[in-house]
Amino acid sequence: MFGQDVQSHVDLSVSGAQSAISAETEPVVRERRTRKIRRFLSVVSLISLLGWVTPPLSKSRRVKVRNADVDWDQFDPESYIAVNYRRVRDDDRQIVNLIGDHFAQAGLKFRPGVKGNSRGVGDSERPAASTVVAVDVGCGANLYPALSMLPFAHKVHLIERGAANVAWLKQQRLKFDHNWLDFWSILRGGRPDYERVRSPRTMFRQKAEVRQGNLFDLPVDTYDLGTMFFVAESMSTEYEEFSGAMTKFIGSLHPGAPFAVAFMEDSHGYEVDGIQFPAFGVGKDEITLALADIATLDDVARVTYGNGEQLRADHHAMLVAMGRRC
């Protein structure tokens, strides 16, 4: 439509300008109007050359794509894992250590009036493990956020929307792939809560519950700890949906519950198996603003890539926000 409108405008403008020229006899006026026509045609030619069309999603901040516009069933978990999680990258190592420390040090001191657990922690505000339910929202094809919560919960709900990801999670629940043991080894390092787990595969099978669902439908005041990795900023191009996703996730936690949320810094789209998916570019300011009235932040850590491990040429870091719900 845009091209047709431009062409019609060109035809009309040229026709009108030519009529005006024929009506003028002075050579100076004729030359002036001819130059105007040429300038106009040059602009039109430039527009045509550059291609005034919708640019690729990953290269544009102007194209609006909302979460509901995306067919998340097209997300291919195997392709995603092959690029991101087949081995432990340096940035993964940093993130896993951050969240492992955060949950190990949190102590789960957030539900007053519940007696200490069977390990004899001796803190009247620490809930018994049999009462603790954790949630990983939009887990996709990434297990290490859920693994980081295993020692502290009786159940871990894995909430995922995409059908292919849900099928993958159900298969992994039975016996997850060997590469995830490498991530678990990092969690174990110097952390007694993780070291006491004899078989993370068995514990994951016993505690994980895969649930297909939408994060905007999360229940309120339900979970005792939670994670949401590369979701809020990677589902839409709009700040309102990013902020709304943060509010829904934090609102699903009990007051005082510890959480960890990870983001791709300043991402404006990404590709999985040749399919483009939207993103909203976030930095520390956007994250802090989205959490300002609903959470107490301990840290927003910036994690950079190791040498030669950059996932995309236009991307440089990830951000991990850790804290508690207000």
C-alpha cells in the first residue's frame, strides 16, 4: 500500500508540475520547477532503494509485537539448547554461582509462625521443606534455575507456555540429560544444601511438576521462592508487557519470598532455528523501575561473556536481579 501511494503521489506531482511548466514561458521559472521535480524524484528513488518496508524484528525497535502475537509452539527446544546449554559457558557459570549463593544464603526466612524443618535449622521463621513450593516461570529449555531451588522445596512447579517446550520438560523430568549434571556440579561447589543431595536426577523427578500455562495467569501469593529466566524481556517489544510480566511473577510469590530473575541486556529480538522472536531492550534502570514498588532488591548483577563465547554479535551481557518480594 505504501509503495502504491508513493507512486500515485509521484504521478500526480509530476503531472501537475509539468502542466505548470508548460504554462510558464520564462526559462528561469521552467528550470527552477524542473529542479524541484528532480529533487522530489531523487527522494522517492532513495526511499525505494533503501526499502521502506518492515525491517527484520531483531534489527528494529519500531515494530510492535506483543506476547499474544507470537506462536510460542514454534519454539524449538533442541535448537535452543544446542546454542545455549549443551555445555557450561563462562556466563552460565557466573549466573549459576550467583543464584546458588542467593538461595543458599536466603535461609527461606519468610513465613513467620512456621516451625523449623527436619534438618534442625532451629529458626522459627524457616518453613518446613514439606510446605515449600517453588516456581520457575517460562522455563523453556533451561533447567538450571529449577535445579537451583531443588534443595529448598518440596515441589517445584515448571510453568511453560510453548507445547514443544512442555513436551521436552516432561521428558527431562524422567531423567534429565547429562549436560545438566555439569550445571549441578557448579551449584554443589562449597554449598552444603546442594552437596547433601545424593541424586539430583532423582530429586528432580520427585519434585518437579510440569504445568502448561501463561505467566499472566499465575496465581497470587502462592509460591515460597521463584525464578524467571530470560522471559519478561524476551516475549514482547513493549515495556508495558515487560513490566506486567514482572508484576505477575513477583505477585505469585508470598511476601518475603526470595527470587532470581535473569535478562538479556538490551536485546531487541532473537532467532531460534530460523524463527524470529521479539524482545524488549532492558538495562538496570528498567529492571529497577519495574521492581521498585513490589520487591526489595539485593543486587542486579551484570554478567559478561567469556572470550570468544558471545552468543550474538550485537549482544554483550546478561543481568541477574536477586531479592525478595515486599
